[in-house]
Amino acid sequence: MSSEAIRAQWLAEEAEIRARLGAPGVVTLEQLRALTGLEFFERIGNGELPSVPIGVALDFIPVEWKKGRVVFQGTPKKAYYNPLGSVHGGYAATLLDSCLGCAVHSTLPKGAGYTTVELKVNYIRPLMADTGPVRAEGKVVSAGRKIGIAEGRIHDTAGKLYAFATTTCLIFPL
């Protein structure tokens, strides 16, 4: 499939998911405790729980979620540029931190939470306003009782790699 066909497919998928998402907000601790990680993402994706506020600020959304794998999609914009004329590295770091942490979260049982304790990002090439939509895919490497480790990559519709990262997350009872 051509890059343009993939772009059209990604944008159509994004529009479909955006139509289902709820207003941005934060869930209660009780709601979080009552759901497995995967149930949590399914309810966000179906609009039954609020969408993610940082996703509104940086215009990205979850587009795929299953146990151990979460994908976010966003489109870099000039509003995210640094003074050097490319998208600030914090945009890529936020996309990667989100997909990696959520991949770990997707493996958690009811009553468990997590937090990022380490994030290592490697930047391959700059994101630009004309890069088009990109996807940040996070996959769990290992998720135990106390520690979750995941790796992820940001790529465009042509499969070009922009950044990759690893994370270590602390898992704890809520």
C-alpha cells in the first residue's frame, strides 16, 4: 500500500475514533481501581470514560489498544516547533511516554496502577509540520508484579522511523 493510501486510512481511522471519544477529563480513583488496564482503554475508546487531557493539548489520540500494545496517533504542527525550526523533542517524548506507559497499563489487573520511573528517548530525525500523521507504538517487553518495561517507536505513513524509546514503570496497588 502506498504512503498516501496509508495516510488516508490513518486519517479515516482517527476521525472514526475521535467521533467516539468523550470530553477530556480524569477518572476517579474508584473507577480506576474497578477496571483492568485493558478495560480502562476499551472504555476510553468507546467514550464511556473521559478522553485524555494531554491528548487534547498535543492533538493525539489512542488508535489501537490490546493487552501489551498501545498505539497513539498525532500530527506534528508548527505550534510545537522549537526555536531551531522543528517540532520540539518533548512532543515525541510525550507520545512515546504515553504509548509506553499505556502499554504497561494495558497488562495490569484490577486495583493496580503504574508510574514511569525512567524514559530513554533516541531521536533519529526531526518531526516537521509537513511530516503528516505519525504513530507511536508501545509494546511491553516484560510486566511483572512490581516493574513493567516497554519499548516503542514513532513512524510515519511511509514507515520512516523518527524516534524510539524504552521505559521502566513502577507497578503498585491503588
